[in-house]
Amino acid sequence: MSSLAAFLESKKLKSEAVYWASTRIEARSEEDHKLATARAAKKEKKDPAAEAIAKPKSGRGFSRKQLETALAGKAITRRARAKVLRSINALLEKAKQPAATMKDVFGEEKPQVGKSKVAVKKVG
């Protein structure tokens, strides 16, 4: 049993609830659409003196396959781990329980690491 599965079992959380919480949390709002439009307009103008515009949400949570992989104890990416943690903390907050940390949820499991962009450029 993975540390994520053990954590969910100890807190009495269902994996489906974690998945749907992520979908809801990561969904783009009206404000995110405005940010994306503003960033695109800034990029089009190529004005370096313009003020920095915050990044909008990605618009997507983690996939079911990523959740199944994490529940099986295999490595998932840092970004997916962060989304899992955000959704778990949202559910814990709703249940009026203290927030969890990455170590609480994933223990000593290492995140999945891909090839660095620098290494890919040298090879290609």
C-alpha cells in the first residue's frame, strides 16, 4: 500500500472525492480567463516595460491515471503531486481538519523526474 493510499484511508477520504475536488479547484474562473487574455495581449505587444501579469490556473486537475499511479505507490510528477495535495487539503479544510503537508501525503516517495531541457538540447 502506498503512503497516499494509507493517508487517504487514515483520513477516511475517497480517491474519487480527491479527483473531483482537484477538477473543481483547478477549473478556470472568469478572473483566470481575463488574466490569460491580458498575458496574450502583453506577449503580442512585446513590451518589456509592461508590468508583470500573474499566471492563470491551468484549467485542469490531475488525471485518473495519475491518481491510480500514485495510489499504487509509483512516482508521479511534482505538478501532479501538488494538485493532489491541494485537493486533499481542500477536503480536509471542509472537514475542519488540519492541513496536510507533502511529506504527510507522499512520505519519502520521490517525484517522477523527466529529462532536463538542457540535456535534450545537447542530444538533439
